[in-house]
Amino acid sequence: MKIAELSRVSGTHRSTIHHYLDLGLLPPPETVGPKLHHFGAEHVERLREIRALREQGLGLAEIRERLAGRRRRRTPTRRPPRP
């Protein structure tokens, strides 16, 4: 989906989405063309997470730390190859 649709679906203003992208709170969208970016369901979910954390009174720096912690925990560990 384009950023206009992401904005509509998530209820987040386009400028806020750009700000979150600049801060690294949202993963970069898939680039389809020179000025065309594709956002997916993971972006909608992340915006909902950010909104919920903002409603709890957290600042963007603390939200970034929490989201970074979640990414680290989700990263699979490498296992040595079986002999």
C-alpha cells in the first residue's frame, strides 16, 4: 500500500509516518520505483504498537528502546551445523 493508504488505515498522519521512519521506529518500506514505496501489514502493526505506547505516556526515545529490545529478542540464534 502507498503511504496515503497506510495513513488512512492506521489513523496516523503522513508527516508522522515520515518522522517515525526518520527516527527508525518504522522499518523502511519496500522501494518499488524512484518515488514509490510499498508499506505492508508490519507497518500498520508497528504504528498501532507505537500509538498504544504513546497513549501510555511513553516518549519516542523510550518507545525506540522497547521496540529495539523486541527486535533483539526475535532475532533467531545461530546453531552450529550438525556433524
